[in-house]
Amino acid sequence: MLLSAAIFAMLGAAAAAQEAPAVSSAAVQRQAAGIKVTRDKDLVSVDNFPSEALGNLRTLRILLPPGYDGSGEAYPVVYMHDRQNLFSKKTAAHGMEWEADETAGRLIGGKKTRPFIIVGIDNTPARVSEYTQTRDEKSGEGGAAEEYARFLEREVVPYVDGLYRTIPRRQGRAVMGSSLGGLVSLYILATRPQTFSMAGVMSPSLWWGQRSIFGLVERSTIPADAKIWLDMGMRESSEETVPDAIDMERLLQARGLRYGENLLFMLDGPAAHNEAAWARRLHNPLQWFFGPAAGEVVEARGVVSEDKLALNGEPASARFWGRLRFSSGISCDYIPDAVAASPPLLSWKDAKLSVVSGAEPRAVKLTGRFGSRPFSAALRIVKYLSPWTDLALTVALPKGTPAGAEIYIAGSQDELGGWDPGKIKLSPVPGKPLERVFRARFRRGAAVSFKFTRGSWKTVEKDRDGGEVPDHTLVFGEAAMTARVRVARWADAAAAK
């Protein structure tokens, strides 16, 4: 449930200097009574971790930095939600992991950051409720983010601080997650600035509860030394995700966060809403949290979401922003408040370019500024662009595939069966028994994800070792697309040999 405005008023600057509520050693001992702790190299598994605030059990995975045992150093900690997706593709959604351990190792080994600890917190069957601040009227789910935040602040943090050499102050603590995990990370920083000073808010579900997180952030007091990383992929699941993220970026600036010092933002052009996208950009917030300051902007270039606009309205608009690179090596994006178009054939409204009625086909140069640094990009206005892209996809099957087997594609769009494993059958290729072909037409600009089966999820494709395979992904541009994909093996033993 949302905190009242009166409680937020009490949070003030003085609250930022406070620490997490103290938990007695006796309470920690009671909590630890049923916990099972095992360690494999630098990864510690904490099973059966109980929560008084939530009334359930879960697992924690704690990744210690290289050299922890031989050091007397105290380390900062990042608390990350959805632990199942962080370290292993075997437990990750759709077989895609964040590769958080590999990324941390590269950053620390390359001296991009100081050593830090990662605490991965398992989600539970109550994930939707625990990660959302209000109840959804239609589904009846949601609304336990306050209890989850209390669990993190009063149970997980004291447990970790009690066992490991951490920096037991807000300046040494970050919280991070994606999707609903990004939403609850922002909620936790906004409501507990006395405990956390950094938040990685990746692809957040800002739409939840009729965007109630906006009112909460507007009423909150975020300390001047806080750091918030906010991002969104341009190919995510809803048309509202990018405008929502831009609105939140502007609200955070209005609340006093200074771009480049307290706030960094990224629009990841080709990214969909999945773990592979979050893994690809995870290094940026971690480096910013635990490395040196972002520094000065050393490069600024313009980016457009579409390099062509069509007078027939497919597409009629494009987004334009600046990609900034700081002296620290961190990259992020900046949405300009004003854009110059030469020749002046376009209008500017709400971070979106729109074709002016009567515009003629021609090249247009767009220019924006970050401080004293200009950035620009070019696009063309044309009379007509087809809204469709044709796909011809050839699939190579593994040896051992039963003769004459029917092969299916299951994916994220209606053209792919909406993840029904036995709906969309592929066509045989004459003279090639271990090949199938799939042909379809998709809207230009669409991003799709898919896998192959032999009619059910029990026969879904696997990698060479029998592990989960990340979803195949395609993004459709203007030209017709041909692609070829190989299936390594099938899930059932008969075809996996």
C-alpha cells in the first residue's frame, strides 16, 4: 500500500543520514535457525531464508568478490531481485541469464569498479504482489511492495551485514531489478533513502496501478547524493513503455536529480523485454555505482529510432535522442528539450517527431544539445514505405530427428502461434529431410522471439548439453529478411542423441 504524504514529508534530508533499523543479534540468530548455508567458490547459497514481514521462505545467492577471504576490506553491496535469472541459464526465464557474475568479474578484474558483493534474492509465487505498490483491481494481485521493502531492509540487509564485511551505511547499498523488479527498486529507494543510496531501475513496469509510482516519487524526498540508473528498450512489449520511461526521467530531474551526476538514462534501441537485453547493459549501472564518477561527456551523437518517415503514415513519426559517452567509459542517452530540424519540415512534441502536413520527400537533419555539446542525426522523408516485411526462415534440424517429424515454431506474435507449441507447423524442404522452412509477413519494426518444438514443450529444442536455449529473436526492418537457424538437439532423449 502507498505511504501517505504525511509520512513522506517526515522523510526529509534528516532521514537520509539515518541507517536501517537495528535488528538484535538474538533476532538474527532466531532467523538463522532453519537456514542452510553452502558455498561453492565465491557463490554462497542461503536456503530456507525466512521472512517475518512476508510470511514465506526463499533462497538467497551471495556472490563474494575475488579475494574476499584474504582481505580485511569492507565492500559495498547491490541487492538484486529475481535471483533465478542472475547467475545461471538453467534457472533463468527462457534460458537467458543476466550473467551478473561474469559482468562483475570483468568490471572488478579490469579495475572499472571497486570490488562489490551481489546479493540475489529469489522471487516467489507471490512475485507480482511483492514487487508492486498497489493492488490491481482486475486481477486482484499486487500491493505488497511495502512488506517486501520491509523484508529487504529489516531482514536481508541485517543478515548480510552480520555475516560479511560490508559497508553498513546507505552509501554502500544499491538495489536493482528489471520489469516489476525495476518498479520495486524505484519504490524502495523512494521510500527508504535512509537505507539505500542507489537504484538500478531497468525496464520498469511504470504502468502498474495506473502509473501510481509517479505520484509516489513526486511526494518522496530523494537525497542529493542518490544515484538512479533508468533504462528502457525501444522494442519492449508496449507502446507506452518508452513514453513512461521518458516521463519518469523528466520527473526525477524535476525532483532535483542532476543528469550525469545523480541520474543516467538509456534508450536501448534494439532491445526487447528480456534477460539478454538486461545482461547486455548491466555493466553501465554497476560501473556507475561502484566505480568513479561518470565524468565529462567526451562524445555526443544523435540517434533516431527510424531513419525514414513516410508520408503514407508507415511510419509517420520517429524518436530522436543523444547517445552520450562519458570519460569513465559509461554510455547513456539524453532526451533533448528542443530539436532543430533543417529544413524545418518537422514539428517537435513530447520527445516525438511528427511529420507536418504537406511535407515533401527530402532529407532532414535533426540537431539537439546536451549542455554545450550538439548532436545530430539524419533521416529521410519518403512518399511511401510498406508497413510489412516478408520473412523466409530456414531451420536446420539435428541428427536423430525422427523421419518425417512435424516441426513447429512457437513465439511472441500471432503469426508465431502466441507461444502455442503445436499450432504453427513448418513446411518441409524437398530433398532435405533435416530442413524446414517458415514464411510469414510481419509489421516492419516488430521484434519477435521464438523457439522450435516437435509439437509440445516436452519436445522443445535444447542446447548441445541439454540446457535451456535462449529465445531466438528477430527485428524486422524495411527489406525482406532471410534467416537460417540451427536446432542443436531436442528435449526428449530419443532425439537428443
